[in-house]
Amino acid sequence: MVRAVVGANWGDEGKGKITDMLGQESDIIVRFQGGANAGHTIVNNYGKFALHTLPSGIFYGHTTSVIGNGVALNIPVFFNELKGIVDRGVPAPKILISNRAQMVMSYHILFDKLEEERLAGKSFGSTKSGIAPFYSDKYAKIGFQVSELFRSKEDLMEKINSVLAQKNVILEHLYHAPALKAEDIYEEMMEYKKMVEPYVCDVSAYLWKAIKEGKNILLEGQLGTMKDPDHGIYPMVTSSSTLAAYGAIGAGIPPYEIKQIIAVSKAYSSAVGAGAFVSEIFGDEADELRRRGGDGGEFGATTGRPRRMGWFDCVASKYGCRLQGATDVAFTVLDVLGYLDEIPVCVGYDIDGEVTTDFPTTYLLEKAKPVYETLPGWKCDIRGIKKYEDLPENCRKYIEFIEKQIECPITMISNGPGRDDIIYRNK
């Protein structure tokens, strides 16, 4: 069976914990899109980890971790991350890397930094991980697949020179930066080849065989619906599709094999980076929620940037779940809200005096004002509770209110940072 874990909102929903938890019953865990530009925080018996490229199931000895063809693979970052977890006592995981995955080159990171500097105050809030330049090259058909590391030097140098003919014009004349040398890029690629050679395989064929053998496969998405380049808050989005449907493409499996889609959503809202965020809160109210949020506060796992905070947004979440095709919602960090007397919930958007519950396109979204309904808080610590019926009544009412608004069943409730801090709710 194939399942997908994806974000319903802006990313930062707690997908890492849910993937880690579901990894217990999975044979294979596949990263299918994105790169090292966002991270997942995992808390388990080995400690606390921020993962960026490694799939979140690497802490289990029985799983195989797969980097799919849809991933933007930064090879040095990937292997530093792998070394980092092994150095902390985690057994070396079984890893496979798709021969069709494309590589983030050092010049992609350079171009990302230079462009953000050029845009200055009008930048896209990039993590400067090279993601936009990488995907630009992929779709302009001048990227490098992992398989190309195994071409002859003559063939590879011919392609490198062709790519640099374009890159160096931009570097010298737009950014006033030094030109790149073909031999340097070739040497960089040979270093990458040494690192990845033991792990490279035809991932699509491997997964097809695993499906036929009845293996449990988990697809792990990065970021969330609002960061999808087609359906998100364009242009303040990422450069690869964040939707579960892309899991089939980014892993190389038939779409009909994805049987369960778990959309992860926080019990409040948070976002890293620029873009419209209707239910955003500010000042002391935001600082308090940020300080209490997550495990040790709401700060980006990759950037360390303070996350923007907001109340739960039913309009965005209903849309996010619909676009993901969610069969289930995993509701995270519910325990954080235990300090509040009342909890506002955004149930509609007021756009030019008209209230809508449909998520609009960006230019209308930027005008939207939140319409709130306020629910009573439960004023106690819910960590340690294992059964849904044992949650305080107001806490259950909060969950059931949101479930009705987003029109998708909430079947998992996370009430703490640990792997076992989860309440299963049968619907």
C-alpha cells in the first residue's frame, strides 16, 4: 500500500513527526519533491533532529529511505546530514538515490544569493538553497541528472561548457560577478560521483517491484499546499509541486497506487517566508504563541527564522485538504493552545465587503480580512492523554468544529513533540 504525508497549509505543519511515526509500519519512505530548503524536526529516542533532505523514516532499521527523481538533490548537504545523524549514534540507514534525480550545483546556490541581493526589499524570501535556479535549469533542460555523473569526461565537459556559456553572461553582466570555469564544475561533479555511486539505482523500477510484492510505501512531501507553484500563493511559493498528486511523478509510480493521503495541519497557523497570510497575528499575542509553539518555539528548521504566527485558518485549510485529496487530517501541536481562555478561528475572508469561504487567487487574497469565530479554551495541559474521550470537552469541541469547517476527517491528533504523543481517532 502507498500512503502520502503532505502539508495542508504553508509548510511547518509537523509532517516530520507524522512521517517518523508512520515509518514504524512502512518498508520504504520516499522523498518525492523539494530540496534542502525546508526541514522537518523529529524528536525520538536518539534526540532531536532537523532533517532537510533525508526522509524522516531513517531512524528505523527496517526501512529503506529513497530519494526520488522529483527531489532537488544537494549532494554535499545530503551526505553531511547523513554523517551528522550517524555521528550521533543512529545506525547507518539503507538509502537509494534515483538515477533520474537532478543535482543542485554550487552555482545554483550562488545565483540564488545574487538574485535575492539584486531584488533586495522585493525578494521572495528565499532560503538561498539554490532551489529556484535549480528548477529553472531543470525545466529549461540544462540541469544535470545523477545518471550524467557516469558519462565520459568528453561528453560531460561538452555539456558543462554549453551551460556555462549562458551562465557566465548572466554572472558577468547582470550580477557583475566572476565567470565560472568548466574544469571546476567537472571536478565538483566528480566529487559528487564518489559520494553517490554506492546508492544510485532505478528507483521507479525498485518501487514498482515493491508495490507488486505488497510492501508498505510512504511518500513524504515538503512544505504545503499554499507553497505549490500552481495552486498556492503565487509567486510567494516554492518551485516544485507540494501536492500528493505529484508524489506519483516525483517517485515514478502510477497515481492510482496512492491509497491514503494524510494532510498535516497545525491547530493554529504558522508560516516562514513572505506572502499573503490572512489570519496572521502580531506583537505580544504572536510572541506568546511563537514562544510556546512546537518543541522549543516556532522557528524554521532550516533557516532558524521566527515563523509568522496566526490563528487556525479554515478557509486555507479546507482548500489545502481538497487540493491534496486528503483522506485523513493529522492535527498537530494541539497541546500548545492550552494556555488560552478563548481561541479565535478564521472561518471566512472578507474581500471588499463580501465574505467568502472559498480560497481566492493571490491578488484577492492580499485584500482579504479574516472573519473570526471565537471558541472557549480548555485551560489545561493535554500532554500524556492517549484517548480522544479523555480530552477536555472544549478541546474536543475545538477539533470537531474545525473538522466540520474543513470537511475532512481528523483521525490523528498530536499532543506533544514525541513519537508517542499521538491520539488516534476512528471516524
